[in-house]
Amino acid sequence: MLPFHRAVEQEFSAVNKMIVSQLQSDVGLVENIGHYIVESGGKRLRPVVVLLSALANGYKGSLHIKMAAIIEFIHTATLLHDDVVDVSALRRGRETANAQWGNAPSVLVGDFLYSRAFQMLVAVADMPIMGVMADATNVISEGEVQQMANAGNAAISEDSYLQVIYRKTAKLFEASAEAGAIIADADQQAMADYGRHLGMAFQIVDDVLDYQGDVESIGKNLGDDLSEGKMTLPLIYARDKLAEDQRAIICSAVENKSRQDFPDILELVQSSGGIAYSMERAQSEANLAKQALQGLPDSQFKTVMSELADFAVARSI
């Protein structure tokens, strides 16, 4: 258990129990796939952010438990859909649901998890929270479509990349922190800023790990982004710094969605400073996340939120 899990250990356990209870369905395949993906590990950072945001703002009730479970269902639904779109075979060190059961069941169970999340939201009966979550799911969908449209395009700019990762990743972190603030009747903007910058740092590092992690630690195959034609920040920086013949190697791999030249591209990304630059950008985002916490009263939860920003950059998984 990681330190930020220990800080909310009882609440985190309650969230996990609620997730399991809400997976119940009369359709066996729904439960099988739902349990498989939900119980496949992962750090559950987004639910943790909901819990920490609420508790750091002095919340004393139990609504944050349900909200954290809702966030995890929405995140899990996006993973199911992502793996189908990306034709991924490995996630968190295990076969993806689509690799085990096929694309159609994975998409449909993803739809089930989305709709279950919104059933639970209706039970929460808080219009501001429902508004935040409706906006978030819409933005996330836009981000996924934008990323798909960008696949194979080696000319993607850094600004376009940042826009995609905000939509597909940082937006749900932002919504998680903001929901915690709404529950606690606290400053929504500060918490939204924290979540957004935390999510940006997390995704940039995730993209870096595709070039310097290892399969066992990160739970996915190295070079997956390259084989999906994704121009991530390390590649974008390298492309813009390299000589034309070296740049052509990167562009060709992205356009052909091939990791055949991955060892050569890995060397180019590292030698050009692409890894170092990306980590600097991630650290800047983490620093902004910590700055957003300044108005909070001192507490163990505020401290853990700051440490979580550091973890997003320092992690190797």
C-alpha cells in the first residue's frame, strides 16, 4: 500500500467495497469483465484524489466514498474503450479485457460502467457535481477522438499534445479534486487547479515511461505509443531538435505505426534531451499542483496531496 492510500485507508477500503457491490448485474458477462478490469490492480489515484480533496477541506460526511467509486467506474469505462481503440493486449501486467473476451463485450461493459456511474450520480442528487461529471465525460470523449484523429500524424505540435492529454487524462483528475471540494463546500477552483496539474504531470511521465520503463514495472509493452502512431512529448521534442535524417526515422515510425526501429528511436529520444525536457515539464506541472494547495489549512491530507504530486513525477510505474 502506497503512502497516500494509508492516509485514507478506511475510506479507501469502503470505496473498494462499494465498487464491488455496484458491479452486480443479472448478466454474468458484465460481472466477469467488470470484476476483471476493476480488480486488475492499479493505484486508483483518481478516487484517492476525491477522498483527499474532501478531507483536506474538512469534510466529515460519507458522500466522498460514493463519489470516489463513481470516479473509478468512469475511469474504468474509459480504459475498456481505450484498449479497444488502441488494440492493446496488455494493461497493468495482465491481458486486456478485449484480448480475453473480444472488442464487442469490452465496449458494451464499458458502456455499462458509464451508465452505472450516472445511476449512482443521480442518487447523489447534487446538480453541481452532476454538472462537473457530465462536462468531464464529454471532454474525455473529445480527447479520445482527438487522439485517434492525430494517430499517425508526425507533425503534431506540443500544444496539440498538451490539449489531448488535458482532455483524456487531466480532466478526470480535475473533476475528482473539484468534486471533493463541492462535497466539502470549499474552494472549487483551487482543487480543480490541483487536479488538472496533477493529471498533466502524471500523463507526461506515463508517456516518458514508454521510453525508459520496463514491461514488468509499467504493466504494458514498451514502444506501445509508437506502434499506435502517437506523438508524445519525448518524441515531439526529439523531432524538433534532431537533424533531418534522424527526424525522418521518427516520422516514418509514427506514420507507419511501427516500433520496428524502437531501439534506434529510444537512443534518439534520449540523446536529443527529449526525456529530460519532458521530465522538466512534468515537474513544472507538479509544482503548480502543489501551489494550488497553499490556501488549504495544514493537515495530513494536505501533506499527502503535495506528496502525491511528487509521486506523479518520481514514480517508475
